[in-house]
Amino acid sequence: MANKNTVLFKYGNQAAYDALKNSVGYDSNALYFIEDTNRLYKGAVLMSKPYLIVEAVPQPDTALEDVFYLVVKDDKATIHFKNEDSIISIESDSIEAGSVTMDSLSPDALASTIGEETSSENAKLVTDDVVKKYVEANNETIKSDIETDLKDSVVQQVTEKIQNDLKEYDKAFVNVAVGESSNQEADKIGLHFSTKDGQEVVVDLDKEKFLNSAKLKDDGKTLELTMTNGDTVDVSLAEMVADASTVKTTDKIKLTTSWGNLAVGSEIASDTSLQQLLIDALSKDIDPIATLPTATITLTNAGAKEVGTNITPAYSVKYTDGKYSVTIDSESAVNAGCTATTYHVTDTKSNSASEASGTLPSFQVTDDMDPYKVSVTVDYSKGNDAYSYLGTKKDDVTIAAGTTTQATASGTITGYRGWFWGYKLSGDTIISDVPIITGEQVRALGNVGTSLPTSAITLPKNCQEVFFAIPKNKKTGTLKVLNSANQAPFGDGQKITGVQVEGAEGYTAVEYDVYYIHNGGGAPDEAKYTVTIS
């Protein structure tokens, strides 16, 4: 008789279990595991709970509900089952020697396993030791059979669950149509859905949110959507197509060969766009170079002016914005956006102006005047932010507010005493008594310059006298007027000194030397002559 702490385990096929009823009977303290029908009995009571033979005690988080777990190790056997979040265990020291058991094999096969000659009737009763040996020899087969039975049971349960769930799909939509709204409102449109079981569902939509038609515009890139109320919406197809900025890597990539800027061993992170990948590999960032703003000034009426002339100097300033550029690409230069704020125009007579163009105070040109000049500087505002070739902001390159370097106009205003020349024809009121020629007569000759004519002059037919008036001591030689074609002289040159000739606008007179040729009659023909005083 087993003690109260001992639980008897018996196993075999259904036929062997049924045979116990008419032989030794059922032990009410024993558990009978039936292999071929997957049943569990306590004595004669069917427990009908599935079981698994396992090698270790199951864990609460992985154990199945309503399953007995049988663990046989060495001479101990235990039963375990899940109760909510814990495992309940029933432990037995051993299967008592001489206890009743069953064989899962036929009586003859069991006799062969035991290794004894015994009758079929006696083979149904074996010792615990024989059972233990059999379990050890057939453990994997027994375990496999039980798992197969469980899998078949699970498949059947899942199949039944799916069949029941499919019944819920009888209400799936089988037809969709556009029609009136559920309340026949004028500003609404209804979407009518028919279900499989014949019911109708209406979803109301605002007309302005309902698409009436669509067409592709002439540019081939824009889809024009027309709503029911007549409103149109343009959709850019280009924005709907993947490009280099939206196509990205899905996993990290480690380079085993170098590629452009990327060395062996470099890693390309996941979610890197194709655009960024190409930039990282093939583009090297370059810092921009700043060119500061500049200014130039033009003295618009610059030049040599006859002494005595009153003149109002006029100027014009050109401001040039600064630039940002990179050495790799000359076309990358962009304006810095520095705005001219104040113009500082000055001249050599201590006058100033603050406009981009205009005039400065008038003055009279004098003999002792230094060359008149104008200069300018321009204040400018801070420029736009500077960026590297690949778009990195560079605060240290951005042009700060400042002032251009001073620029001086290339042209100047200078004074000179005029060099006069002219001629008299036969019959004119010639200056027959040349030595008494006056300053007024000199200025009346009509041609004035800063020196003798530099190119051949034309003397007309009947020309009788030629005069050249030069500031004192500018020339000291003899006047020659030679025919350009045959070098024939126009006449004999003479010189008069001490003639007082005023400057422009009656400015103070100074002494002039007057060189002249006076012929007895006029020249027979028009001709070109060169003039020298040598």
C-alpha cells in the first residue's frame, strides 16, 4: 500500500487500461496516462486533461493553461500545471516497487523488453523498475506522439475560430456609388455603400471637398483637380515622385573599398538620402571668400581749363556690392547684399557732398591752382549670411557693416594759359602794323589750345598772314610753316614779345610771344601746312 505522500503514475494504451477493470481493478490513488487516446484517469475517474512529458519544470510565462507537465528525472517523477501566474507541483519520491502498471506495447513486446519469458497475462503486471527502463528507452517517441496530438488539437481550434470570425464579414461592402446626401442637402453629396447583407450606408461629403474631374496641364507636370463647386486645385506631380532627396538607405553600410571622400571602414548611416550620400562621397566643402564692397568716383567735367574759366565740378559715384565666392566655381559668386547707406564725397578745396551724384561749389581756374580732385568713401550695411559651397553657414566670412576704402577720381581739373593761332586773308583787315598787335586781337584769332597744333592745319586760298601767340618763354626758336606736300615755306617767320593777353573771362593778362608770317600777297591755293617753332 502506498504511503500518503506517494503518487502512483501508470501509463499504457487504452486496451490495457480497460483490461484492469476485470483483473486487478483501478487504484484510486494512481494516475493513469493513456497514450493512444491521450486521456488521463485518476483511478477510474476520467480527468480528460492533456499532458506533456518534458525534461524540465515549465516557467509560468511560457506554460500552457489546462496542461499537465510530467517530469521524470533519475528516480523521481513530478507533475506540474499552471495556476494563474504560478506553477503548482506534485512530487513523488519514486514509483513503488510492485505497484500495478500498464505496458504501452503488446504483452509479447513487453515480455521482450523485460527480457523474460512470461505469459501475456502476466506481462500486464510489471515492476516499477521495468517501467522506468521502458520510459527511458522510449522517452523521445512518447514525447513526440503527445506533441503531435496537441498540434492537431490546436489546428482544429484555430480552424473553428477562423470559421466563426468569417461570419462577421457578411457586412462587407460590395458596392459603392455617388448619389444624393442622406438628407438631400444641396451643398452635400452622398457616398452610398451597399453591404453584403443588403444594408445601405450613406456618407455625406461637402461638395467643395468632392472631386469632379482632373486633367494634366500643358506643362506636363501639374495635375489640375476641379471640385464639384467649381474650385480648382493644382497638384505638382513632381512632388509626388521619389527623387534623390527622398530615396534613402535602409541599413547601415560599411565601406570595404574607398569611394571618393569616404575611406575604407567608413560607415554610411541608415536613413541617409541618396542626395546626401553623393555629396558626402563626391563633394568636398569649400569655405567662401568675401570680396568687400567698393566705390569709384568720376569727375564728369574733368580736363584742362583755360585760366580764368569759372567751372562747377560735377561728379558721379559708382557703388559695387560685395560678393561671396568659392575658388572651385567662378560662377558661384553671389552678391553679399551690403546696401550703401551714406556717401562721403570730398574735393581738394575742402568741399563735401553726401549724394551718389551731383555737383560741388564752383570756382575759377587760376595760374597757381593745384590740380583739382574729388574723392569718395561709402558706408554700407552688414551683408547677407555667407555659406560654404555645400551650404554651411560661415559667420566668420559674413561681411560686417563698414566703409569702402577711399577712391579718387582719375580725372582732374587743371588750368593753362591759352595758345592762340589764326590767319588773315587778302582783303581782310590785315594787321599790317604787326608790332602793335593787341591782346584783344590775339584772343580774336579764334583758335585756342594748350600747345601748337599737333596735326597739319589747312590754310585757305588767299591766306596772307598767319599768327601764333604763346605764353612768354614757352618757345624760343623760329616759326616754320611748311607745305605738307612739298615742304615749301608759307613765308618768313618773325617774333614779337611783350604782348599782354588776358585769360578767359577777363582774367589777369600775362606776357605772350607772338610768332607770325606776313606775305605780300595771298596764297594761290588751299594747302595743308605743318607748324613748328624750332
